[in-house]
Amino acid sequence: MAELQEVHITEEKPLLPGQTPEAAKTHSVETPYGSVTFTVYGTPKPKRPAIFTYHDVGLNYKTCFKPLFDFGDMQEIIKNFVRVHVEAPGMEEGAPVFPLGYQYPSLDQLADMIPAILQYLNFSTIIGVGVGAGAYILSRFALLNPDVVEGLVLINIDCNAKGWMDWAAHKLTGLTSSISEMILEHLFSQDELSGDSELVQRYRDIIMHAPNLENIELFWNSYNNRRDLHFERRGDATLKCPVMLVVGDQAPYEDAVVECNSKLDPTKTSFLKMADSGGQPQLTQPGKLTEAFKYFVQGMGYMASSCMTRLSRSRTASLTSRASIDNGRPRAASQSSEPGIVPSGSPGHTMEVSS
């Protein structure tokens, strides 16, 4: 009963609606591919990277990340870092619609905008957190700038270009479905869409009535024309930093994330599959993803174990007591972890998190 009480306390500590822990400052910089807008929370911390987020198609930084970064336990983490939320061109609130014929940047070009942001802020290193298209963009940037990226959390990443069959199916779907419907199918699982939950209803309304829907369509087209990242597990074309791959069970990109995991260095990559989280785990399971992120940054040496919550300590003790010891390192006895737990230690784990 005591354990259940602790779970209840931890999972229900979001900030009050409208409450933010820090003042936000929004900036825009010009790049060779157009202007890009980003919002900064907090102040730079000595010898610490910035948390740097990039959202998915159909979303902006608020609709993609606000539930996660407003979650109560997340405040324990973000107080230690400055964070930057980037918005793809034309996705920020109040963005004007691009003129007819505007050439929207490719995903490679969106990645090439990031150095201008870091130079403007005078930031030298980042921990990237990306979803969908944003995960691809941050991965492309990390391949080109390995010394700048200290870690990556990649949710729903598809590292492959669309094949010709995928391209043909996309074109056929476009004849019968609206842009908003196609983007919703990109964001949410079929079960979520057929269940028509309050979350799905809210995001359907946001996307269908977006005043910048034409801009969203341009971003969507760039995503569908992405190039293959050509990850090689034992080659030079791989991510050099610690990586946490995240996907929901039965999510639209579950197979793509599994394939991406097979192409990355297993000694630097952790794969987290979250049950009952649908297509957007950062929206549906912010508590469990917060705890996973905490272990991730602790593994990078940026948060001492003394900063762990009472719940984290009790769960870690429970997990370790049932772990087998291999060369002095705890190893989970089962592939399915305790609810909401990501074991600390080296990457290379596959974890299935149940609700």
C-alpha cells in the first residue's frame, strides 16, 4: 500500500494551468534558409548543455512539449539546465501564412539552421529532445556536429526516407484525405483515432482550425521528402552521443523506431517502449517519460543520485534487489521493467514500460 501511495503522489504533480516556473524569452534569427523562432527558459548553467527541443509536424513547441516540461517532477530536472524550444519556420503562434510558391526548407536545411541559433545564444553544447520530424532534424544535426550534441532523446523517429511504395500510398491517401487527417494519422495510433479520446479531439480541433494550416502542409511535405539518414551500427554514419529512443506501444512509428534501434550503437543507445501511451508519449505519459529522462541525464553525469525523488529511490531499490549481477553491474532480470522505470547505468537496454 505504501508503494501505491508513492506512485499516486508522483504521477499527479503537474503545474497549475497557466503557471510556468520561469520567464520565457522568444527570439528570432535569420539563417541562409529563412528566419527561425525559438523560446528560451532559464539562464545558462556553467559547464552544462542546454536542453534543446524540436517539435513534430502539426505541432508547435507548446502543443508538443508543454505537458512534459510542465510536469511537477520535471522541474527538478530543468532547474539544472537552460532550455531552448525551437519552432520550425511558420509554426510559431501568430505566424503569417507563407506566400504562394514559397519554397519551404528541407529537413536537412532545417537542421542547418540550428548553428545560427546556438551562435546567437553563445551555447556550445546541447541535449536534444525531438519528436517525429523534430527527432529526424536533431539526428541530422548530430551527424554533422557530433561535438555539439551531448545526448539525444528521440521520440517516434523514422530514420528512413520514404520508399516508392510509401510515396505512392501517400499520394493516393492525399486524394481522399485532408491534410489535417493525414497529420492526425501521423501523430496518433488508429486505436486512439477510433476511440476519439479527449486528447485526440483537442488536437484534431487545433490542427483542423490552425490559421497557418498552409504552412503546416509545407512542413509536412518536407517531412515526407526527407532523405535516409543512413545510420550504420559499425560505421562512421552513426550517432556518437548517448541516445534514448522512445515510442509508444502500437504507435504509428513503432516499427520505424525498432529499426532505428537496430542501426545504432548498442553501447550508447537505450530503447524505451511505453505501453498505453499511444502515439505521443510526451503528452499521455509525462510522468513516466520524466523519470526516464531523469535517469538519462544522470547517466550523463549531470544530476547526482541525491537529487532523485523518494519514489525514484524506492523504485530503484526494488528493481536492484531483483536484478542479477553481471561483472558487478546490475542487470534487470526481465525485459519488462517496473512501471515507469528506466534502469540507471550504461545504455544498451531495451525497456518496456507498462502503465
